[in-house]
Amino acid sequence: MESTLESGRGFGEWFRALNIERVLAAIHKITGIYMVLWLFPRPWIVIITGHWSSLLAFDMTPIGKFLAALFVLSFLFHGLNGLRILLIEYGIISGWPVRHPIKPLPALRVSRFHRVALLLIIVITIIGGAYAIYLTVYGLTHLVMGV
Amino acid sequence: MRESTIRWLVHVGALIMTIGIPIAVAALAIVHRMPFMDLMRTNPLLIIPYAFVYVGWGAVWAVIAADWVWHGSLGIRRFVEEFVNDPKLRRIINILILIFIIVEGFVMVYSLVFVPA
């Protein structure tokens, strides 16, 4: 029999008793961890080397572009899903939780607004993510300023 | 600090990024007359951080850099505490995260604002 969800049990809990909200929550955490791992060492590398050029040169390599593209995709999803979480926490997206009659699954919001938000997150992440990855790999790498 | 205050700080950090960055990039394009099509063809990792440095908006950039650090660090705190049930250990983690926010925040702001791009 499935046990109820518990705190303090690590990331194994992220992938148990899944529904759409919990899948999004797990991806939210994974993308957050990836962004921290990608972003936080960068200033230290800059401080140690004394300049940005070596880091930027790495970003232009295929591996660097791949990691950066993953970062951009993570940023897009994490930002959109984070806004959804904010809207829920501040009561702007309200709904009524539905619980499975037998299994101890967590509540799933069913309001129409929430369904639209979920759909938007998925669609924008796929379309926007594809475009952002394209820009990260093939986009202009110099700034064009009118001044 | 109360958990609700920490949660509020996470929310503020999130809003600064998700709303502030697009506004700042749009302002950059308008102020410096960057053509919209060029904006849409430029690598986002170039446009977001280095554009701020390029136009010298150090103060704005410093806020966003510090914001990344506190939002990310509080995210790490939440992640780490999923492995911990002991309240004493959680208190130690809180102190370590606070030290990390200060050190990483200083290094992040310094590298982005004062190290030439």
C-alpha cells in the first residue's frame, strides 16, 4: 500500500504519487538546481581568471552552447511555472482540490484558470524554449546598438 | 526569520527576475535604439547580462545579480532541508545558507558590475 508523502525524505519523494502538478513541481526543482549549478560557479571563475573572456569563450564551444541552451530552457520553464505557483499562493488562481478516493494522492486544482495556466506553461515552454535554444546556439553574439 | 518572510523573499526574488528582466531588456532596446528584429535574433545570454554592463546600468544589474543569489540560495535551502528532519541541523543549514548568500552575493555583484565584460 502506498504511504502518504513525508518531508525530510529527499528527492525520492518528488517522483512518488505523481499528478500533473507534482510533475511540474519536480521539474521546477530540477531546473532550479540546474540553474544554480550553471550560474553560481561563474562569478568565481571570473574572479579567479580576472576577466570574462575565458568563460565567454567556453560558452561559444558546442558543450558550452548546449549547457547554456539547457539553462535558457530551464529559466523559461522555471519562470513560467514560478508565476503559476505565485498566482496560486496569493489566491489569484483559486480552485477546489480533488483527492483520489482511495490512493493518498495530493490535491489537484481543477479550476478553469488553472487549466489555462497549465496549458500556457506547456505550450510556451515548448515553443519559446525551441526558439530560445535556437537563439542560444545560432543567435547573434554581438550587440547591435543604435547609439 | 519567520518562514513566511523567507517565502516572501523568494517570491520577490522571482518577480524581480520574471518581470524585471524583460522590462529592463525592453528599456535597453528603446533607450539605445536597438532594432526589434536584432533583439529577436540575439543570443539571450548575451542580451540579458552583458547589455546591462555595456550600457553601464551597474546598479540595476547589481540588484538582479543579488536577486539571483538570494532566490537561488533560498532554493538550495529548501532542497537541502528536504533531506533533513532534525530542527538543530536545519538551524545550522540556515546559518550556512546565510553565509553563502553574503559571500556568493558579493562575488556575483563584483564580477558582474566591476569586472570588465
